[in-house]
Amino acid sequence: MFSQILWWIVSATEAFVLVRSGKAKLYGKYPAFYLYLSTVFFLEVVRFSIFHFRPISYPAFYWYTEFLAASVGYAVILEIYKHALKSSPGAARIARTFLLVVLGAVILKVMANALSSPVWSPATTSAELERSLRTVQALLLFGIVALLAYYWVPIGRNLKGITLGYGFYICASVMSLAFGSLPGYGLRPAWRFVQPIAYLVALFIWSLALWSYQPNPEAETESQIELDYRFLVNKTKRVLSRAQSFLKLDGEL
Amino acid sequence: MIQLLLPYLGIGLLLLAALCLWARQSFVTRAGRAELLTPRQHRLGLGRTAPHRDLGERIFGPEDWDFISHDTPSEIQRMFQRERTVLAISWLRRTRKRVSQVMRAHVAGAQQSKDLHLATEIRLAVSYFLFLILCNSLIGWVWLHGPVRTRKIVGQILQWAAQLRGAFEQLMARVDPASCRVTGTNFNHETARN
């Protein structure tokens, strides 16, 4: 009963966010995000139909489509990366390095798995595969959010909402899928509600943040001398080392 | 089995912490942007740190305490310690605030710079976080023990650290003489002896 109510609320909220995007003309501004949302909504409707008309096929269909939804989720991360760091070339450069490092680490891990197991399969179960996909997404999101926080990158309400909502959902997914893959834990019904509830919270955040178009604030134009990186670094280093020498009082303390 | 969960839980919690920090920062964005502008507007003022430094030396210095501890009753000594503690903490907080403003001005400029160096940024970030740890630890120490005792304790710790480092260098010289020639150049034997 509870899962039915949850399903209806989630679908209604999803439909609301999608309808609102049409009215506020947001679809063209964040195409990858809305592609993700439309895909998830479409899958929800198809799943619901299969659940009612062919219940035997439902579990297999659920896990295959869950894998598809998790893969399309990477488009949201690309959207966040593209919009958030557009006016910050310095931070974007660090983000690119970070994304390449994560990608390299994932490729190495996959190769190591392939070489070490005699009968290699992408994952033992669909849940484990989804957990791995979500974990990489969590790492990528962590890198972008950490950069946004460290460099105080100013971003608009729309993108802030997309990032917070999706980040929260990914965080809940990684943890619930990790617990769900424990033997015996999958049989407990409570953990199955964690992901849909987290998704509902994300949908509420999106419906508030994506009410109307709010572009990212323009970066303040800096004078050439402020943009001279070496000058900036030397100035900061000088102040930091002077402050550190204050605390040690030139080694007297 | 629970060990298998730890990396996933760790990553999940890490992301949650980053999101919370970022969301909190977003609420104070206006104040933050105002703070970012302050060091640029008072760029010339940043270099004038000498009076500020003199103040720190005076607060932590032993001269005033030596004077008070010789010729005054214990009530006055306690009052002096209380007031000096408040003054020391306020000075440390002001130093921390000034450095934070400079760091924020740096990251605001660096994020727009096209020739940003990742290694330099990491070094600066580590240096800044070490400074924050040192500053906050000192605030804690001063709050617990007062500036005079803190000065003595930290001086003792620095001395032990120098002695430990000296012992380690000597050990390394016996184990690997070749690498010691490199590390030995950074070692201050004078500090270790003191």
C-alpha cells in the first residue's frame, strides 16, 4: 500500500516538474537534465504497466531499466559540470584533471576485475552494478561540489537545485545499495523505500529550484593584474607564510 | 562483511558532507562575496602587518607577565591572566580572519585564471588548512591555559619536535647516507640543540 502511494506521489511530482519545465522554457536550457527526468518518468510508467499486466516479468525488467536510469544519470553530472564551471576556467581545469583521474581509476579497476576473475561478469547482480555506477557518480559529484565550494563559484538557483537534489539522491542510493547488497538485508522491506523517498526529496527540491529560469550570475570582471596568476599566488604565499611566522613568533613561541 | 560496506558508506558520507558545506556556504554567499571584495579594496592595507605583529609579540611576550608576577598581589595576577587570555584569543581570531579573507580573494581570482597550476593550488590549500589547524589549536590552548603557559608549552613542543627530527636525521644518516645528504640540507641543527 505504502509503495503504491509513494509511486503515485513520485510520478505526479515528476510530471509536475516536466510540465513546469515546458511552461518556464527550461527544457532547452538544461537538456541533459530533462532527458534524464523524462527517461526516468517514461520508465516508471512502463514499469507500472508491466507490474499490473505481466507481474512475472517485473523484477527482471526493473533491474535492467534501473541500470539504464543510472547510466543516463551521467548526463546530469555533465550538465552540472558544463554550466557550473563555464565562467571559471581555472576551476574547470582542475575538474577536468579530477574527472580524468576518476575515469582512469574506473578503467583500471574494471581491467583488474577482468584479469583476476576466471569467469568475469560486469557485476554479480544488477544491484551491485548499479551500486558501482552510482558510486562513480558520487565521486564525480563530490569533486565538482568540492570545487564549487572551495572556489566560491557563483551559480544560479536552477543549477544549485539540480546539484543538491541529484547529489542527495546519489548519496542515499550509494548507501542504501551498499546495505541492500548485504546477505539477508535485501529481504528487509524497509531499505527498498530509501531510494524512492530520497528521489521524492530530490523531486521536491527540483520543483522549487526549477520554477523559473535563473541563469548563473555573471562573474565579476577582474583587472589584468588580478588575473595574473603568478602575482596572485605570490601574494597569497607571502601572507600565509607571514601569518604562520606570527603564530610561531619566529620560532620563539 | 561490514568492511565491504565501508568504502561505499565513506563515499556517501563524503558527498553528503560536501553538499551540506556547499549548501551552508550558499546561504551566506552574499556575505562571502562581500568579504571577497574587502581585501581587494584594501589591498594596500594587507602589507601593513608590522603593528599587528608587534601586538602579537606583546600579547604573548613574557615582559608584562614578568613585571606583574614580581610586584603585584595574586588577585591582580589572575585579573591580568584573564584579560590577556581574552586579548590573545581576539588577536588569534583576527589573524585567522585576515588570512581567510586573503585566501578567499586568492580563490576568487584563481578560479578565473586560465594558467592555474594544480600543484601550486594544492600546496597553498594544504598550507592554509595547516595554518587554520595551528590557529584553532592555539586558540584552544590559550583558552585552557592562558597565553603565558601556552607560550611555554608550545615552545617545549617545538623543541621536542626539533630533537625528534634531529634523532630521525641521525638514524637516516646511518641507514641511508646518500639520501641524508639531501634531507640534511633542510635540517636546522641549531634548533635541535636548543
